[in-house]
Amino acid sequence: MHITISEEGQITIPKRLREYCGFAPDVELELILTEEGMLIRKQSSEPDPIEAVRGIADGWAIKEFGSTDEYMSAIRGYDYAAELRRYNDTTDDHGG
């Protein structure tokens, strides 16, 4: 299949090929340079799995435990917040 580049640098992907590849209007495409030329790939419509869960633990910990410190205490088996306060009190008393 041959495609011509317009004077504006645009290409038209034939309808049959767009439908086959799932290239609907406003779908973002990724251009990847390869040794053989250029690969055009549809960006995944799936959310980035890392971005999908970013911040969930903070919201969940506060909802379930009241704070992230309380959650840390629950999973570590000791009072994390009290330990942190003791540490801060000790370092403040000694100037550092």
C-alpha cells in the first residue's frame, strides 16, 4: 500500500486500514523509528497501571485507619506515630 505525504506533511490512512487497526478519530498514535522505517502504533486505551493506583493507599489508609501513621502502626505491629514522636523529642533535646 502506498501513501503520499501532502505539502503540509500530512498523510491519509485509508478508511479500511483505519477501521482494521482501530484508528478512530481523536485516537492518539505513537510513531516509533525502527531500522526499517517508522512504525505507527495506536496508544493503549488502558490506563497506565502505576498511574491507576497512585494515591489510592493514602486515601484508603486515612479512610480505614485515620492516618498513614496509624496504618503503619497496624502493619508493623507497634505504635509508629508514638515511636516517631519519641524520636523527634529525643533529637530536639540534643540539638539535632
